[in-house]
Amino acid sequence: MPDATGPLPQVEPRTLDVRFLEPPEPFERIVEALAALPEGEVLRVLIHREPRPLFNWLREDGFRWRGEWGSEGYEILIWR
């Protein structure tokens, strides 16, 4: 499971569903949602595949995340 460890804030995450959108729309929507995400909040992203390029961007931009396959596809929790 790709993971940038750190304590996960104990708040209800905001959900963004980008499953089955054509590239680069999932990446663009995730970046837009993260730009508007308040400090201390968590973004839950549902996507149909493991977005490896996103993990590099998250790391470079100072985000933390946890990702795994679930019943709704690949789920990523992202926070600062």
C-alpha cells in the first residue's frame, strides 16, 4: 500500500469520486480539491486505478496519504 505516514486527522473526510474519468481529469480534480482543503481536513478520493504519478506530486507538495484497494475501487485518504 503506498503510504506517506503520519497521524491521520480524526475528522470525517470529504469524498471526491473520480472513477473512470479520462486523464488528466482525475489528477486535475484532485489538485483542485486539495487546493481548497482546509488545514486539518482529509480528502477521500475514489479512483478506478492506483494513481502512481499522483503519489510523487503529493510527496513533493508536502501531503500525506494512505491508499488501498477497497470495495469501491482504489481509495486514497490525503491530508497535510
